[in-house]
Amino acid sequence: MNLLDGLWGVLDLLLVAVLLLLAMAAVLSSDRRRSMMLFIVFGLVLALVWARLHAPDIALAEAAIGAGLGGALLMATLRRDTHQQTDRFPQHPALVWGAGVLVMVLGTAIAWGLLSILPTVEQTWRKGAAVDAQLAFSGVSHPVTAVLLNFRAWDTLLELAVLLAAILGIRALGYVRSTYVTEAAFSQLAVWLVPLLILMAGYILWAGAHSPGGAFQAGALLAGAGILLRLAGYSYAGLPTARWLVRLGLVAGTGVFLLVGLGLLGWGQGFLHYPVAYAKWWILLIEMLATVSIGMTLTLAFMGGIPQKEAA
Amino acid sequence: MILDALSVLLLLLGLFFFVSGLLGLWRFPNTFARLHALTKADNLGLGLVMTGLLFQVPDVLWAIKFVLVWLLALVASAVNAHLIAVFLHRQQERHDESA
Amino acid sequence: MAGLSAINPQFLYVCAGIFLFAIGLWGTWLHAHYVRKIISLNVMGAGVFLTLIAVAYRGENLPPDPVPHALVLTGIVVAVSATALALVIIRRLEDATDV
């Protein structure tokens, strides 16, 4: 027992050391491509840390969204024509180190403040017990999904609105030149990986009701399928070719969420206050459409907002 | 008990391949050799780890998930290695042409 | 061994999160290129998320607090959408300055 505890201590230290070293290397490396690679690896190690801290939902989201999609989005900014892009701190070294000392002092101050109130957290703002008490009335049995889609559904609605605003901003910028080349190897991979990804997205969405998973992770898997199709040479990346269908898909998540909320308000239930008996089905409906919207939004974000034919 | 022993044995064997793959990644002279070490050792290592874990599953659904994870990792590493190798090969050809 | 097991994991991960925040702030502040600022900003965000999840962690035997988990999940998606918008603006900017 004692030995096992010690082993956990060693693992914790190793994980934290690797995480911090990767973050420093990603921020400080002078080669831009290398910095992006290190950031992706950083995201994957962070996913391990989430798993270690008993946060499997976030581990899934981090691996798919933070490391996967974030990495793909970053790589899309690399230009085809240049080989290596170096960025060093442009400031005088003394200023760089001075700023480094300053941020570390700030960090120490935050740490000191936070750690001094940490022992009181259990009594003051911990809401875990309240969630557990209400879980049976939420329509789902997984506490994180219950918080996201029921107790704090308002936040999640606004989050989908943020996602919608971001993609509208991206689309408003017009065409951007695509920087990636299509690879034959991807088209063979896509043939059987894309159906599998769609199946897994459906599974993760369904599993979210009772275990880690849900709309965000499922949407990220769909976006992964879309990006794979785009890299395999499909210029529409599996998105509908009709413009109105794309627009409909992008607003579906936010729109239906809002309509359900308003409908329940009109029904005399209060905004996004599901009747207990039907909560499960409302949540499932909203999550399904949110998955489609998230998948389409993130795929389009990778493609620069507007599907376009490959310039020959 | 025998199953547990088998698991431990396979996990250790898998670990050995991971470590040798890492050594190869670290010490081999060029990218092609490093890719070779990484993919060979990692695929076999992961396969052994997954086989070791298969003796610990509570039901068939878990076993299917484990096998799926392994297959996906195999495909991903094969495609990745291929893409990196093709990219390097093209770069070298371009370099030869310009020289 | 005994000394290491004395370290409270919550303490360790809260400190790690704040360190990530500081490192990210450093990079966001000093880097001249926008893509590097974005990467650093994401490291900063990761630090905040790690701090929150470390606070939500309640040891091996108690279930963690689901509210910060939901918050961080929301945060990751918002961070990636803001990153996507910023990166497309950068791509557009570079396209415009090239021609």
C-alpha cells in the first residue's frame, strides 16, 4: 500500500515534469513548426493528466479538440513555400529575462493566494453535493453531462453561440488560400476510417448520458472525419454542397437549443427547465443537433470558412 | 492467478519493445531509421500491451474496444510513418535536382 | 519513496497549472509573431484549466466535483473556436500582405 502510494507520487512528478518541459519548449522554441509539434504533444500529455485527475470527459475532449483539432488548425497556417520559420523574441535579452522574472513573481503570488484558500474550498463553493442530490431529476446519470445540459444549460447554450459567432467571423473573412496538399495515402485511409469515426461519434454521444462523453467529444470526432476527407482531396470535406444546408447545419445546435428553451418558457416551465419525465429526450435532441453543428463548425474552421474547389 | 502472471509477462515484454523503440528514436542516425525503429517497436509493443490487458477484461465489449484501439493505433502510425517518409523522400529528390 | 508520497497531488497540480499560466503569459507577451502568441495563449489557457481541475480533484477515493469539469469542457471548446478565428485572421492577413 505504501509502495503504491509512493509510485503514484513518482508518476505525478514525472507527468508534471514532462508537461512543464513541453510547455516551455513549445513557447520558447525558435522554430515555428517545432513549436506547433511540441504544442500537439503537450496537448496529448495534458490528456493523460486529465485522466490522472479523474476527469475522463476532459481527457477525451483534450485529445480530440485541444491536441487534434488545435494542432490541425495551427498546421494549416504554415506556408507551403517556406521550409523553416524562425521566431525569436525580438526584445533585448535583459528585457526577456526581466519579463520572465515578472511573470514568475505574478505566478507565485497567484499560487500563494490560491493555496491559502484551498483548504476552505470544501466548505465554501463546492457544488458537487448539490449536483449529486439533483442528479436523479436531470434525465441523465452522468454528473458532468447533467451540469452541462441541464443545471447549467444556459452556459452551454451561450457556448454554442460563441462557436457560431466564431464560424460566422471566419466565413465573413472570405476565401483564404489553402496551404495543405492532398495525399493519396489519406484517401485509402478515409474509406474505412470515416465510417468508423461517424460510428464512434454516435457511440460517444449516446454514452454521454451515463458515462464520460457527449456532444463536444462526438462533434470533434465528426470534425476529424471532415478534416481527413479534406486532406484526402474531397473539396467539400463531406459537407453538403447546398449552401442553405451548410447554414442550417451551423445554426442547428444553437437554434434548437434556444427554441427548446423558449418553448419550455412558453409552456410555463421556465427557460430550459425540462419537465423531469422528458428531460432525457430533450437533452438527447439538443445534443444530437449540437454534435452536427460542432462537427461542421470545426471542419469549416479548418477549411477557412467556405468550401472551395481545389485551385489547379 | 495464471492469467495475471501472463498479463504481467506480456506487459513487460511490450514495455521492452517500447523502450527499445524509444532508444532507436533517440540514437538512430537519420529520420528513416528512426521511423523504422519507432513504428516497428511501437506497433509490436502496443500489441503486446493490449494482449496483456485482454486477459484482464470483464466482458467481451471491453475486449472489442481494446482490439479497436490497437487497430486504430496501427493504422494511424502506419499512415503517419508513410507520410513523413514520402515528404522526406520528395525533399531529398528536390535537393538532388537542385544540386 | 516515503518523501515523495508525502506530496499532495492537488498541491502539485495547482502549482503546475499556475506555472503553465506564467509560461504562457511570458510567450504571449514577448513573441512578435501572432501564431506564436496564439500557441502561448493556449498554454496559458491550459494552465487555468489544470488549476481548476486540480481544485476539483478530491483524492483517489472521492468522486471529483463535476461543476469545474463542465466549466473546463466548455472552456476547451471556446478556446479552440477563438483560436480558429484568430488563426484564420492571421492566414487572411498573410494572404493580403503577400499579393
